[in-house]
Amino acid sequence: MTNIFDVAKEAGVSKSTVSRVFSGNGYVSAVSKKKVLMAADKLNYVPSILARQLEQQSTHTIGFVAKSYYYPEVGQLLDLVTHYAQEQGYKVTVYFTQNKQDEMLILHEFKLHALDALFFVANRNSWQLIGEYIKYGPIVTWRRVENTQIYSSFVDHYDLYTNILNYIKNKYGDVSIGHILNNIQKNNTKARVKVIEEFKKQNSKYDSWQVFYPEQVGAGEDAAQKYLQLKNKPQVIVAYSDYVAAGFISTLRNKGKSIPRDVKVFGFDNSDFGKYLNISTIDPLLSLQIKNDINKIVSVCENTQFTPIPIMPKMIIRQTC
């Protein structure tokens, strides 16, 4: 049977370093931790502390995986996940990844049963690869993913974006609409683009302007600068988040523009940014999405029945549109 000495030898570190990695007591450099986890994975080593946890069938710990804390909704998601998980008797360990290798280390920890489940805010490796680890426990996300192995509690942006454009048309008539969109590779963005194309076919006078951004930080400000350079400016702007809409509005106001007199703005997600700036938006009921994700984890870990909570997003009309 593989023991701690075998892992230390394979990793090229001391026995005490291996012990600190798996006990969580004491400092271990990121490089050494990576060596130990890779060695343990290669040798199929399960440390004694994890073996004891396996006898109990659970560590009652969920891994919260995000790319960065600077992503505007991470704080809200972390708050919702930790509090609701605690109500269900689970702890949360937070991981921020810089690259694919960082994410793989978390998956290796998951494989070693140091975590009961994983909640992904965002992924660096493909969902297909991450889905291969579902045999070690439940993996969930709030993202819309095309992977039947990974549970996702998401809202349909196709229907929601259709509702937004219909609202604008019904209230303001055949106006030109600009769209600040997320990464085109993301499923929610694909759904929004599909709505835009269908709307164009149904409304011959419809004119649209589109810009795409992989991240929210700086997107609204940059889109505003591009908007100001346009000869024929859209009369309404729809942003993919309230945070982006807030950046757009703030930049225009600094340039002497008035919202909604000069341009109307519609956001998405009903965050604090939208509330503070009175942005018209969609409330996707994120708290219910998170409850569904955590309830799914609990049902798998404790072998109980899972019944998802129905989610009916709401349109919230404020001053900007």
C-alpha cells in the first residue's frame, strides 16, 4: 500500500511537507503543493486523514472555484453559496485560479476526496474535461453548460432577451438598439445574438450595433467610448450586466450626456449597481439558482431526492429605460 514516504519520494520533497499539504497545518509553497498532489494522484494515495473522512462518507466541504475576485458578481455568489451551504451543514473552501494548471490541482484534490463537491463560478479547462471528475462527487455551476454530467441552475437568456427587446419596441417603437455583449463563445451570449438576428428579420427598420467583451471589468467604459465615436448612435443600449451598464452610464455622464434623455440604457442581473443607478434590468433570482445548486449537491452527497425550485425572472423598470 502506498504511504506518505512513497509520495514524498515521488514528489522529491520531505515527509513533513507531504504531511503539511494534507493536514492543512503549516506553510507549503505552491510549487511543493503541486508536486505533492501530482505525486499522490499518480500513486493513488489517500492520506489517513482523508481515509477517516471517507469512513464517515463525507468531508462536508464544497470547493468554490472562481477565476478572480474582481469579477463583479463573485462577491455576491460567494455570500449566497457560503450562507446557504452553512444552513445545509456544509463548509466552503474558496479557490481562485490563475490558469488551467491551478484548476487541475483543485480537481486533483477533489479526486482525493478532500472536497465533497465543486461549485464553479467560471472554468478555465473545458467542461468536458471537468465533467470527467463527476465520478468523485457532484459538480455544479450557475453557468449554462452543454454537459449532462454537470448540474447547472441557469435562466434562459433567449426568453429574457426577447422580453427586453419586445419591451423596448412596445414602449419606444422602431428605435435603433445597441448591444454590449459578453464573450461570443458563451451560451448565454449565443442565445442573445440569436434573439437579435430574429428581431432583425421581424423588424425591417431595426438597426443594431454590437460590441463583445470577454470580461466585465472595463467593458462599459470602453463601449461608451466606442459609442461616442459613432456617427449614427443607437437610441437604446442593452448591456449584459448592470455592472457594465453602470460603467457605460458613468462614462457618458462624465462626457456631459444625459440618461435617459440622450440614450436609454437597459441592464441585466438586478445587482447593487443597477439599484444605485436606477437601471432598468432583469432580476434572474440568483439566490434561487444558488439554492438549486446547493440542494443538488446535498441530494447527491446524502442520497436524497432533488426537486429544483422553479425560477421565474422578473423585469424591473427604473429610470434609465
